[in-house]
Amino acid sequence: SKRLSQPTIVSTQMGERSQVVLPDGSKVWLNSCSRVEYSAPLLSRERRVKMEGEAYFEVEHDRHAPFVVSTNGLNVRVLGTRFNIRNDDTNHRVTTVLEGAVTADTREHRCAPIRLRPAQQLVYDTRKGEMRLTDCTSAEASINWIDGRLHFDRSTFAEIVAELKRYYNVDVHFTDASLRNERFSGDFHVEDGIYHIMAVLRLTRKFSYTVHGNDIYLHAIPPK
């Protein structure tokens, strides 16, 4: 990691992860296909971050300068803490707190601000304008990606595919829409490769797949 001068813009490409130290001393880890833009305006006490993709933050405490992360309509405000923010797809923003506390609200103020404590997770549905707070017993697992680990805990196939496409230069197609909602669990490593991961998941006998160039087609297997 390296210390960067203002203004700070860091981005990662497909399959790339990065860690940087922001000018205020806060640390940020970026997952693949992500972007963070940091600024501390002279006339404002706030430290502001705009982000896309997924990032994990360890914020340097400063009670006079709140740290605010904005991602597609969701604002997460913090003084000093450890938390992860993931843009699941076009409609969902998932914030997981590992230590400390944050307050989340929406850009349009469609929802009352919600305070998150450690081992809690907030899902913001941008389409419905709704925020849902739940307990998260595996909060630390939310940052497995930092070490290249992929952890799926009854994740939908659509969620898994979205995660895999972040790392591998392939297009995955569902030939049967019902497959999107099938759920799988498993622990993998990015270095395993997408075809190994698909082969292991296929052992459930819920689907088969065919490969054509950089395209993977997923086919449902009818139950016997």
C-alpha cells in the first residue's frame, strides 16, 4: 500500500484487488472492478468518499471530521470503525459493520437514518427505496475477498454468478430463469478458477453447463 496525495482516486480492474492508505490515514481495500474517490474539502469538516463496486474501510478516528461514504444513493457516516460496503447488483447496496458503528441514510432521505452496530448488516434496495437491518453472525466473512476467498452461504445462483463475473473474463447465461434462485453454499479461492467452481457446484445435480468461448450457459436439470 502507499500513501496518496489529494485528490485521491483509486480503481481496480477485473481480477485485481488493491489496498491504499488515504491522506487522513484511513485504510481502504478495493475488490475487483471497484473505484474509490476521496476528498476532504477545505471548507468542510467532512471526509468524503464516493465508491463503486466493493470496498472495506478501516477509518482513522477523528471526532471533528466525520467520514462519509456515498454509493449510488446510500450515505454511510462514521467517526471511526471497520466496515464493508458491497454493491450487489444494480439495485442493492450491502453494508456490514465489523467494529464501531455507522449511520446510514439515503441521498433522497426516503428513509429515516439507521444506526448499525457490530455484526449488523444493512441492505438498501435502491429500486424500492427500502432499508433492511439484520444481524450478521458472519460479519468477518464479509471481507474474505481481501484474501481472495469466496464464501457462499446459501447464496442464490444469481448472486454467485454476479460475484464470479467480477473476477473472471467470462459471460454467464441462465437458459432457465428458475436457476437464478437456486441456493448454494461453499468456500472457494479466486485462484481455483471459474471452471473448477462450476464443476464443484454442479455436483449438487441441480444444473449442467456448456462452454462456448468466453460464454458459459447454465441449464437446469429437472428433479427425478
